[in-house]
Amino acid sequence: MSEPIWDEFLTERDKAVFSAAGYGARAGFGKRPALLVIDVSYAFAGDKPGEPILESIKRWRNSCGAESWISIGHIKKLIDKAHDKQLPVIYTTGVRRPDMWDSGGWTRKNTRSMEAPKTASNRHGYDIVDEIAPSPKDLVIYKQKPSGFFGTPMTGYLTQLGCDSVVVTGTTTSGCVRATVVDAFSYNYRVAMVEEGCFDRSQASHAMTLCDLGAKYADIVKTEEVLSYFDTLQTGLFDLPKGVPA
């Protein structure tokens, strides 16, 4: 069995402390999960699959580069399986006024925060990438802060669906995904985080966030394990949106 990707960043002391303190126990999947897809938009993935990150961020300052598209392949498998099993799929993406007045604290932490993307693709940065575009029965939440829960109807949707757990994918691992995982944990949902289905512009931040969240707030799981878990669930558990006008 391969070592976790965060092992190379831990000292022997750190490993001993986690073990002695009892962190990292497996909580297990729930019985009624929703699949969350956090911020997988062109702003974070770029618009050229495989493009190196330092090229991609010339046009999309938040791009996570080529690694984004590897994760998108895993996320697509999970979405396709969730659709087959009629499980809820909930996307988040950002929203801003055209004059960017509502950017709030974001403008204080990034020197390029007011830039328009430099691209010829005619894509808005907050458009979810076509490869995993929402279906009419999926839910899309528009947010302005890191967490998918903060100031959004996420909790209300999960309550209406009767969910007891979430499976989390998306970007960035250390930013919006982390904030969403911690809030989901705080609302007492069981949380699983798909290792290959999350991505970040920083390799170290990605690895250490998985380490930290796996120690305290979520189970870090592989794509294939989640696909197998979805297969065990009864089809049609949820009253999903009809996807057509009433």
C-alpha cells in the first residue's frame, strides 16, 4: 500500500503525535449522500487542458493548471455514477457584480484581483467547465466566500433532500474545499473527501490540507472506493429536481 501523499511533508515527530493522539480514524460513509463539486470553473481550471500552470495563470490568475484536468476526469466519473444512481449532485461557483464592488476581502489579498481574464475563449471565469456541466436535475449554488455553506442555501437543500453525508470534490483543496468540508463537519454531516477529485495550485498546500482534514474532519478516500460505495446504494432514494418547468 502506497504512503499518503502528505507523508513527505511530515516529520517523524508529527507522525508519532498523530498516531498517539488518535487522529485520522475512519468515520465511514453515510446512508444518504450528496456529491458536492466545489468551484470547478474556468477561473480555477483554465481553458486549455494540459496547459502548464505558469502559462495558464497568465490568463486565469486562479488557475491550477494541468492537474485540474486530471482531477476533472475523476470528478466526471463520480458525477456519471451519481446520475446513474439518482443521487444529488450539487455544484458551487462564484458570482460577482460587474463592477466587482462585492469582492470584499478578496481584493485585499491578491494584487490581480481586479483583472479580467486574458482569454480568447469567450468564457466567463465562473462558468463550470463543459466536461462536467450540470444536468437539469443538478443543483447549482452561487457563492461569494470560500465555503459552499456560507450565505448560501446549501444546508436547506441538504435538509430538503434528507442527506446525512457529503462526498466532496473540487478546488482549491486548501481554500474553498477546505472551508466547505469544515462547515459540513460543523453541521454534523459525515464527510468524505475524494483525494484525486480535489486540486490546488500549490502541491504542498494540497497535500497538507488532505492530511489535516483527514486527521480531524473528513475521510480521505479514492475515486474507486466512492464509485463502489455508490453502487451499494439503492437507486431513487431522493426526491430530486424534475429538471423541467413545472
